[in-house]
Amino acid sequence: LVDHSVECWTDSQLVVGKLNGSFQTKDDQLLRYYHKTKELIKQFQTVEVKHVPKAKADILSKLASGKEKGQLSSII
């Protein structure tokens, strides 16, 4: 167990729902990803998976990819 916490943000409500237990995973391929993710999560003290709206995720992605490390601008 690593003495660290991780916070994950995704624009997929499906992923958040599956990992938080509010959606069931039935597809065999998705089940493999689900079980691998749950296995990795056990290595951390706490893990939070949160939803961010797609529009906001797109803005943050463009902002992060357009600048050198440490030179990000802010958007209001």
C-alpha cells in the first residue's frame, strides 16, 4: 500500500459510474479493464474518480498542450 492519494478526472460519466459502483460492468472486455483498474487502485491509500464536463475537459486539454511546463495560462 502506497501512502499516497490520487484524484482522477474524466469526461466519461460511464467510467466514473463503473468505478464508483453506481453502474454495472457486463461486457467481457470492459470487465477486464475494470478488474485491472480495481487491482491498481488497491495500491493507493485513497482514490477518487470524478467527472468533469466534456467542454471543460477540452479547454483544459488545449490549455495544457499549448504551453511549456510551468507556463500555463488561466481561463476565467
